[in-house]
Amino acid sequence: MKHKHRHAPAAIRPTQPEAVNIRFDFTDPRALAVAVAGTFNDWSPTAGALHSTGDGAWLTEAALLPGVYEYCLIVDGRWMPDPLARESVPNPFGGRNSVLKVSCSPAAAHLYEATFTPFTSPQT
């Protein structure tokens, strides 16, 4: 039995975006618990616990699809924007949410980095 479906060649078939591993890290030698909550995990502070690596360093990784996300860190129960985030926006609670832009390709990520990283000339 033949089907009348036409299949596009692989080179022009639309592809599903792939998740990108994103690393969240935070440093505070006094912190006892750190988590990340945002639009990528329904703002659930229990879904994004960071793990202590010692010396006050905390980290976790999340596989996120390309897109723009808002998030906050929760440090010992206190919600705060990520001090390493390049962008933030006001939230409805009078604070700020960090903004994370996940690129769909390494080239797009490199272009974003080049656009927002200040140029410093090497010291000679």
C-alpha cells in the first residue's frame, strides 16, 4: 500500500529545538540552602535545589529549551535576583527577577556574549 505523503528532504525538515544545559552557580560562605525558581520550573523553590561544592560555592544544572526565562535565587528562604545575571526585570512583589536567554545554537550564544561583554584591551 502506498501513501501519498510527501516527505521533505532531511536538510529542509523542521527540527525540534534541543534542550541546552544551563549551569546556575552562586557563592555565599554563610548560605545553608540555595535553590533556583523561575518560569522554567513553575516558580517551585523545591524543584531547583543547588548543591554545595564546598567553600561557599553552590551549583546545579538544568536542561532548558531555547527561550527567555525569568528566575530568582532562594538563599536561606530569601528570594533574590542572581547577582551574576546580566539582565533583570521588576516583579509584581516589588523586587527583581533575573532574565535568562537560552540560545538555540553555540553561534547564537557566542553572538550574544560578544554583544554584551565589554571589550578590554590586553595589558602589555
